[in-house]
Amino acid sequence: MFFNLNKSCKDTKARAGTIQTENGIIETPIFMPVGTAATVKGVHFHELKEDIGAQIILGNTYHLYLRPGTEVIEKAGGLLKFGGWNKPMLTDSGGFQVYSLAHRRKITEEGVRFQSHLDGSYHFFTPENVMDIQRKIGADIIMAFDECTPYPCDYSYAKKSLAMTHRWLDRCFTQFNNTAPKYGYPQYLFPIVQGSVYKDLRIESAHYISEKNAAGNAIGGLAVGEPAEEMYEMLEVVNGILPLEKPRYLMGVGTPENILEAISRGVDMFDCVMPTRNARHGFLFTNQGVINIKNKKWEFDFSPIDDLSNNPLLHNTTKSYLRHLIRSNELLGMQIASINNLSFYLQLVKEARQQILNDNFENWKKDKLKQITERL
């Protein structure tokens, strides 16, 4: 069985489960560090596994297709062997990059023609070749090719886009079912619910996606600028339809608060660049609250970065020292800050899982949010 639901809370939709892949077991709820170009920026794989506790990471089809290219990855025996990550991996299909490259792409029924951000060369993604590319990359979980609509989005455009995304999804499944994994272990295709912030479109999409009976389902097109309450409303609508026995992945989300609120609404999987991107600019997430380590108030603070962290490195690094490193643009500072933020995120979802198993998630969430959202 791909997914096993271990526990559902009595007073909320939060749930704890396990996902079984050939490359390892994933305990949910889970956060996936983003390894866009076959690396989580500034962090070694052994640190991710041994110190941070990552169980699965995310790679990006668009970036990996452009560099190093599928030929290199395939000859290496897949991305897991190429980089040395021996745990599960998920690949994003490139749909979000299509969204973010609005000035460099043209969308048609056949697919998307786009210019590389590296050298301006032209490329073409279709539902079929995106399946083939992800097969070659070798992720355990691969994503359907879709269009991520912007916010705000005109209703008529959102409706037209959704219909095309569903037609693309049919083509994804046809290609996926007509091809085989390349590296000796199963791969699983997740469809993506779209529909902007329109309730009727989200309902239509959730039903369409559910009928595919895929191993798991994703929710896309959120956290693109809409108010958090609209995102939460869409999650409640969608998760009221998606099958309970399948994992649910909320793409590209988000802040620690977003994650806990989404867990309470039935989401199991998350990814976001926020932990590492913010870290490189000196913005830290800790169990005591959020810190801008560049601020002068930390200059003579010789206390640990986060004395409640489960990562020993963070007990032995002071705020004063990290401030010095970040303000000096030292690579070590960015690395330590990244390790801190990723450790925080992984510890947060691990604690959430335990509280779900203890039937105490909602009470814990209220107290936890007060702590971790305070600006220090």
C-alpha cells in the first residue's frame, strides 16, 4: 500500500500517515526541502539526512532539464545516483516555472514554448515529454503538467485554463501508463487540483482529479498572492472532496503558520523555498520566534540560535557569531542559517505528527503559533 492513514484527529481534519516508496518511508505530515537544481542550496545531503531529518526532497523538472540536462542524469542512473541522495524524491513538473516566466513563454493546447532563463534558447514542454523527462530524472513521485494561474485571475480565464489543465492531465496519464520506470523502482503520478480561488472551479477540479484514482493528489495554484483566508477556504473545499485514503500535497506552501493551518485542514505534504531563501538573507525561524539576525540587537547576544532545536549544531552557534557571518557575506553563515531554518521546519511537522497521534493537535497548534510567529 502506497499510503497508510495512521490517525485522524477528532476535533480537526489533521491526520498522520506513512507513504511507502521503494527508496524509503515518509512519515506525514511532512515538509520537503526544495532541491531545485539537484541540491538544497548550501546544505550537504548528509546534513539533510542526519542532522535535519529530511525524509524526502524536491527537484524541479524545468531547471534539471536545462542544466545538467536529462542525458547526463540518465547516464548517471537517475538523479538519486547522480547526486548521492538515497531517499525518496518528488519532482515538480515545471508548471510553476511556466507561470513565473510569463514574459518568456507562450501557452497553446499542445504545450508551452518558452525561453531558457540561462541563454535565451527556445524549448517546448508538452504533457508527454514532461512525463518522459521526469521518468529520466527518476523521482519516486512525479507531477502532472498543468497551468498555474496568477492571482488575481479573471474567472473566464481560470475556467478556460482549468479545462486545458484537465485535458493535459489526461495526456499525462496516457503517456505515464504507456511508459515504464527506468531505474528499477516504481514511480507515482500525482494530478494537481487547480481553479484559482473560485469555489465552483475548485470543486469541479477536485472531482475530476479524484476520478483518476491516482496514488496521491496535489493542490496547486495557491500561495500566489491571495489572502491566506482564501487559501484556507479553498483547502477546505478541495479536501472535502479528495479521497481520504490518498495523501494530499499542497504545492509551494509556505510559512510555518500556513503549514500548521493547512495540516488542520487535512494536508499531508508541503514544500517551499522559504526556509533556505530567507536564511540566505539572515531571516531565521526559531522555536522562540522569528529573528532578523542582521539587526544590531544580536551583536552581543552569545546565546544559542535556538536552544529548543533538535539539531546540536544550533546549540553551539551563537546569535552574535551568526550575525557576524551573515553581515560579512560568509558562505558558512548562509549554510548555518539554512540548516537552522530547515531543522525548524522538519521539527515543526514532526511535532505536529506526534500531537496528531496524541489527539492534541489543535490545542498544541494554538500555543505553538503564539510562540513561533512572535518577532524577536
